[in-house]
Amino acid sequence: MPTPMTLFDEVFRVLVAMLGEDVADRRDELSASTPLQSLGMDSMKYINLLLSLEDIIGKELDEVAEHIDLAEITTVGDLVALVERLRAL
């Protein structure tokens, strides 16, 4: 029986889909403290990333946009925490 995906794994899957295999190859190096900028994120990619996370969040981005401050999302852990918080809304 396969192990259920953690929220970190789900977010990582979206990061890989968006940023490519370079990120997938670094899976063992990634942790909650990994800066998103080190993965090649820029402001447009943040928006695209959030749009890609809608399925995991379970809500449309425009429903939760007022609860998102991009300046607070600097690490993979920040992103996972944001997704967790938005899911609870």
C-alpha cells in the first residue's frame, strides 16, 4: 500500500511540475528552510505557483487572495504553512 503524500510532498510535486527536473534532482536537499529564490522563483512564478496550488488548497485563488502576502513566502516551509492555513479558511 502506497504511503499517503504529506502536504510537503504535494507542494514539492507542484514545484517540480512548475520549475522542472532541476528541482526534482535536488529533492534530498530540500527542506522547510530552503529559500524559494534558490529554486529560481521570481514574482511571476510565485503567482503561477499559487494558481497551481489551487487544487491542493481546495479553493480558487481569488477566494483567498486577501490572506496571501507574497513577502512572507520566502522558503518552502513558508509555502507549505501558507497552503495549510489557506486550506483551513
